[in-house]
Amino acid sequence: MPEYRPIPAKRKREYDGFLRYAFRPEDGPKTDDDEDDKPELGDRRGLFDDDDLLCVCKHHWFSTRIRGEWHEMAGLSAVASPPESRRRGLVQRMLVDSLVEYRENEVYFSSLWPFSYEFYRKYGWGTVTKFTRYETTPDTLALDTESTGEFRRVDADDWELLAPVLAAHGENYALSIDRTEEWWRNRVFKQWDKDPYVYVWVQDEDERDSPDTNKDDLKGNARGFIVYVIEDGEDGRQLKTWELAYADDEAYRHLLRFVQYHDSQVESVVIHEPENTSLLDMVDNPRDVECEIHTGPMFRLVDVPRALESISFPDEATESIVIGVIDPLADWNDGTFELDPDDVVLCGRTDAEPDVTFDVNTLSQLVAGYYSVEGAERFGDCAIESDDARARLDSLFPKRDVFLREGF
């Protein structure tokens, strides 16, 4: 029986070889001349047959906003197996063992970026984020905005200037992440292929005219930031934003103005935003903007009863409901549970007939806020037995805007 365990540091090169073959096979085998100086985040895991490594994955540990409060969430990434290990059920086994590890560490939520939505859907993860990709010219972003404040290029040592901006922007979205300093330094200011430019927009304040002003004094005045690269494309240079965060619409307009200032350097601009962004309403001619909607990460409840006991419910939601759950991967989730949100939230197994039955994918999407109850019925696997049960469920799980932006 294969054993799931950490991959030691001395076998990192072997681990990297698995990832290279899975995600960049056209690059050929890894050689001793390949650079290997990028910082590595997360914990490596693998399935072993004695000392033979069969397949690998990595776990990241996040603090994320769910139903208005912070919760621990595991980010699953780098799932890879060489061709000689495939079609043997090994990845499925590794996914089960990963969920067991999360559960033992009292982490009741999991997310991932899928290589295939169909693959992870059959194991219980559900899509929870859509984002919009805009492509346009710099001149399209010439908004009627007064030139105020100051743009300043920043580096990794300035990460604390940006954290309040991200927090303000993230208040609008479920599954926003409370980044650690390590994440800021190694996943925002550094990237695998090339490091980006990072600029912050600082709002005008009287005290900034003082000769005693320093960076720490400016934290409260930083209102927006942009992370981007400039690349050569088929039709000329292109500015690609990797991240745009802003505290309010004014800051957003100033960031767009900053992008427009590159009209002498680039022919086109790509901007990635949450699905519900207002860019098309801000530009003079929205027909000059190409707009595409893409799906993003997937999300899953690791332990259904513990997850439901840990989150907050609206004050008006006081009536209990019996929930049936179908989970193809985690047998501890498969069954029927009574959720009582009154006073102290309790969720335990019951022999009662369910008021509603979900697959774990749909329940996870409902908990995250991606689906409303109506959406869960329309698009997910959700069977509600009565209008009364539907009303109770609706009071428990109002829809939220969800945007999990982190790449991992």
C-alpha cells in the first residue's frame, strides 16, 4: 500500500522533475544547468512505494474570509504524476490523504486551481470564482480624472504599504486572503519567469508636505496598487496587469490613468478583474474594450459538520435544517446532518429525512457564496423538499461576491 508522507528537501529535484513533466513537458528533462534559486512556498507531499516516489502535491496554508470572518484554508497545488504512475488511482488516494491531513490540522476548507474542472469536480471541488479579462488600448483608458496624488514604484520591503489596500479591496469579496509577509515578497514581488513592476497610488494629504514624512506615515494614504509586466506580442508591446487593488472608485480611476500613461510604450493593455467590475461603465466607448469571462479556482468543504459549525450565519437565521450530503471522496462527509444555527451552532449526524440534499461540490459553492440557493438548484446538484426548507436555506446562505485572486 503506497504511503503518503512529506517529500524531504534532498528529493526536491526529483519533485521538480515531476512538475516539469506534468506542466512543461516541452522543456525537456531538467538538467543541472537549470536555475533553481527561486524561493519555494508550501509543503511538499507525495505517495511512496517504499522509497519510490509515485506522485506529488503541495499544500499552502491560508487565512481567508468566509461569511465575513477569517478561517484557515488549505491551498492544494502541484498535483503531478509521471506517466508510469497514471491510471492506478494514485492521485485519488493522494487527494484523500490530503483531506485527512487538513482535517487532522482542523483546516475545514480547501481550494485549488484546476488543470481540468471535470477532473476535480468528480472529487468534490466546485468552481467559486469568475474573473474578467479586458484587452484594450491605453488611449481607451483616458478617463476624465484629475491628476492628483502620487504614483510611486515600490519593492518587496514596501509590502506593508500595500497590505491595507488589499484588505480594503478584499472586504468586498469572499475568499480574499490575508497575505503573509512571505507571500507578499515571494508571490507578488517575485514571479517564476520575470519579476513584475509594482506601483502604488498615494493620495494627497497635507502632512505629506512635511519634511519629516517617511514611508510609515504614508501607509494610511496608499489607496491603490498595480502589479504588471510589459511583454512583446505579435502586434507590439503589451502591458499585462497581474493584479489591481484599490480602496475605492477614485483610486481605481487613478490606476487606470497610470496604465494610460504608457501609450507611448505599449500598443495594448490586458487587465484582469473580478467578474463584477465596472470598467465598461467608466470608459467613453466600451466597444473599444474586448471582454472575456473566465473561471478561476475551485473550493471544497473538507469536513462538512465542522465547517458548518465554524462559520457565522445571519442573526435572523435561527431555524434548523436537515442536510443530506453526497461526497465521493471523503466518507466522513457522506450522510445526513442536522444544522442548528441558533445561539451555539451545532451540526451533527441524524437519522431524520433530509430537507435538502446536495453533492459536496454544490454545498461548498453555497457556503462560499458563489451560488445563491436559486443558483444551487439551477446549476448544481441540489434537491430541496419544500418551500419552507428553501426559505430556511436561503436565510442561512445569502449569496456573496467571491474573488479568490491568489495564484498557487
